[in-house]
Amino acid sequence: MSGASTLGELERASDLTAIGDTRWRKRVRVRGRVRALRVQPWEGGIATLEATLVDGTGGITVIFMGRRKIAGVRLGAWMEVEGMVLESRGKLAIMNPEYVLIPDPA
């Protein structure tokens, strides 16, 4: 499974991890609100969409390689993502995660 998933598919994955509890080289599933978006060049000039996802315990960068935009991914949107935590530019990140946009839990 890669890219966008249904909420049911992600619910069958491992339990949610608070973003503040994520650790390098661990596979996690996190949920949060998109606080920042930017298109950033990667090595070789490949455009990447980077979203900062926050949940009240911290923030993590979610990187979508080769993308400038993704329908529904906007400031304030809620997302659930799953993937391997790595380091990018000195911060924890998840690259090309499985993801789903979710309704505002409030």
C-alpha cells in the first residue's frame, strides 16, 4: 500500500503514536493538523511538497517527493500518516508516507 489510503486501511495498522514520541528509524502512524506547507527542491532539483504536521505533543515534517501539491492537503487539514521516521535537514521526517485526510476531530 502506498500513497493515499482509506481510513479503514490505516486503522488496521499499528496504534497511533504521539508526534512528540516519534523516534528515528521507527515505523509510526501519527495524526495531526497541517501547520505549514512549502515546496522545497531536493537533490537533483526534484520538487518536494513538505508539510509540517502537529498534534499538541510536537511536530514532524512529512515529505512527498516529486509533488508540488496534493488535492486536499492544505493548511489546517487533518491527516493521518504512516511511515518510517528519518532525519531531514536536522529534523525528524516521514518520507512518502501512506496517508489519509480525515475530518476535523472537533
